Amino acid sequence: MSPVVRVAAVDLGATSGRVMSGRIGGGRVEIDEMHRFPNGAVRVRGSLFWDVLGIHREVLTGIREVAGTGPLHGIGIDSWAIDHGLLDHDGQLLGQVFSHRDTRVEGVAEKVLAQIGAATLYGTTGIQQLPFNTLYQLVAARGTAALAAAETMLLLPDLLGYWLTGAIGAERTNASTTQLYDVRQGTWAVDLCRELGLPEGVLPPLRDPGSLLGPLLPDVAQDLGVSADVPVVAVGSHDTASAVVGVPAEARDFAYISSGTWSLVGLELDRPVLTEEARLADFTNEVGIDKTIRFLKNVMGLWVLSESLRAWSERRYQAAELDPLLAAAAELEPLRTVVDINDPRLLSPGTSADPMPERIAALAAESGEAIPHSPAAITRCILDSLAVAYRRHVRTAAALAGTSPEVVHVVGGGSQNELLCQLTADACGLPVLAGPVEAAALGNVLVQGRVLGADLPDLPAMRDLVRRSYDVRRFEPRDGLDWAAAEARLPS
């Protein structure tokens, strides 16, 4: 019989972070939230930064709380991708950690593509053209004192793991999102760095998910009140990689939507799709657990709704409460207004002079759509537009990969949004299975469990354990709406 494994799973999102207590034993996997804290970028002199030291403090607080309730066998960290810190020769952090929503990357992608060529770049990295990819952030940093002094670049989970263990490295699922990783060779794309004048020496050694970073540093262990022998495990440190592990799929013929601040819409494949068609469709090939490929599209996600809610709250609108707003949106005419939810004008945080709801209305007016005025109408527009985007990208992914998904799994916070889940089923013409909510934390716990002795030899075994431990809600597709016509109203 497998031993009972109890771990701390650190799962960081762009708007909140949480530290979960995870337990595997008795034929079940269970997680309990021990510590949650708000997160968000901080604007300083016109730039957006992450309060990474504050995040580290909250991570330590959460691990301490997990350790205070029983034995602790391991620690794993996952977070959003792309953002990174630079360390000097002494291992000290150089300056602040920029948010990917900072404007310093504006125009950088176009310059890089003019030099490298989009087809060449995609053929090496297989990564979707997002203007804030790590590659473009580093190019934007050329000539700065920080990059000149940098000894090492660490992505956020690796940076936090370094502060716990002193170990330098880059976990592969997150490294593959940077547009600095050769997806064919499984190595850093050093020739690309040289051509762009980037210091290839800052790229740390790669490590596989499921490897050990090492034991805790003695002072960290003492601060946490645990044994210094407690290991930190390199889980799927990109939160989507962990979330895909937590998808309770029974077969390989499924699509997934990891729905949160961002929506990641895609398939799990055995090999990357690097065709010209995939490049033109702007799909990404990221490494998953057990040498899988996450073939997916990044969609702006519920960020647009959360920013709208924040704007309404600041104006003290009663409609800023989500549940009554969703109920009101459900009563409105469907597909009256759809917009391109991935329009880059929706990327940056709203301001008092340029709030998110007004951006949505402006996009509608620009494309000749009915202009939504009320919070309920804007909410309905956002959710309808998300569902249309999901339809387009699920179908495109299947066509590019030559597969036929039978079901769409929605995991993450968006799986709790019943209106969005039903609209997704309707739009895709496929059943939607919603849940679990904390799929990323579950995937984090499962990978740790396998390393620490749980009988979880492969992804099917992990997903079977999730199915036995958590219920999901099923949404059947409904007829009656012309989703193809709605999609045709959007830019191709």
C-alpha cells in the first residue's frame, strides 16, 4: 500500500495566491486551502512590477500554516508564466520583477520578427506571438544596467524555489513558454539568443517536472519550523501545466480550457505541431508533464470581467456583485454584442480615465455591434465573446492536430461560472465537464505525490484519482443559436 503523502502546494495567480495542504492516501487526493492572499501589479513611476518579496513572505506564511497542522513531506510551486527575476553574481535580485502587462515591451515583437522572421522563430520555439513573451522582455531590457549585471534569469516559481533551497534551475514546462526554448531539441535556443544579442549565460540549467530542487536551506527550515530534509519538488511550475494534470479526463480525446485570469484553450498531444498553418493560427506548443505537449491558444479570459467589476466597484455601483450580475446577464438577449476578447487594448489594467467597461463599449462601436451600456449587458457581451473565442480555438486546434475531441473540460475558477460553462457547451457543440476549481493545485499535489512514493505511475492514474475524489458538473450543448454567424462577425 502506498504511504500517505502530505504536501504544501503553492499556486500563484496574477490576482491572488494560495497555499494548499494536499493529502494523497486511502484512494483519494484532497486539498484544503490554508492561506490565500491578494496579488496584483504595483505601478511605480509609470512601470508595473510584481511585489515578489511580498509574494515570498506570503508563501512562507502559507507553508508554515500547512506544517503546523501535521507532517510535511514536500513543497511544490506553480505560477503564471513568462515573468522573471534577474540575479547578480552573488545571487541577489537585481531590481524589481516586471509585470508582463508593463508597457516596456510595446513594439519590441515587431522589431524581433523583422530581424528573425516569424516562420523561423515559430519553427524553433513553437510559441504563440504574445507581445510580452520572455524573449521580448529580455530584448526590451538590452542595454539596461540590470541585464548587464545579471548572472542568472529565474522564472517566478524557480526564483521562489531558489529562495527556499538555494538551487538554480529552470523547470521545463515554464521554460517552454518563454520563446527562448527549442521545442524540437528540448534545450535553450542559444543560437536565437546570440542573434538577438542576448546574454545566453543567464539561462539556467533545465530540469524536468518531477525532479527535486533539493532540501530546504537550514535557515528557511528553522523559520518554517520543519525539518531541513523536507524537499522542494519541481512540479509543473507553469500553472497551466499543473492544471492539465488535474483535468479528470478518461481518454485522450478531450479539449481543455483552464479558465481564470487567462483562458488557456487547447489539446494534450504527444508532439508539437509546427506547421505553417499552426503558426498563422497563432497556436502555442508548450511542454507538459511526462513529455506531453500542450497545444493551445491564450485567450484574454476572465481578466476582462474582473477589471470591469473593479471599475464598477470603484464607482460604487450596486451591480459590482458578481452573482446577481451573472443572473441578470443570463436574462439578456444572447449574442447581441460580441467583440474580439483578445484585442490587445484589453490587456492592460483599467484606469479611472480608461476603464475596462468603456473599452468594451468602444470595441463594440468600432465593429458595428450593438453598444452595451449597463453592467449586465457588458457582462453578457464578455461571456458571449469568450464562448465564441472558445468555439473558434477548440475547433482550430482539433483541425490543426488532426483530432476530434469528444468533450471539453473546463477547470479553474471559470468552472464555477455556470453561465459561461453553458455558453461554452452551446458554442462548441460539445458536452462541457466543469471542475475541479483548483485543478492547478491538484496537479501540483499529484506530481509531488508521485515523487514522494504515491502509486501514480502516469497521467491516467493521476486523472483517475481526481475523478474518484471530485465531482464535476456536466453541461449539454443546446440548439437554437447561430454561433457560426456570431463568430463570423469577429476578425478572422
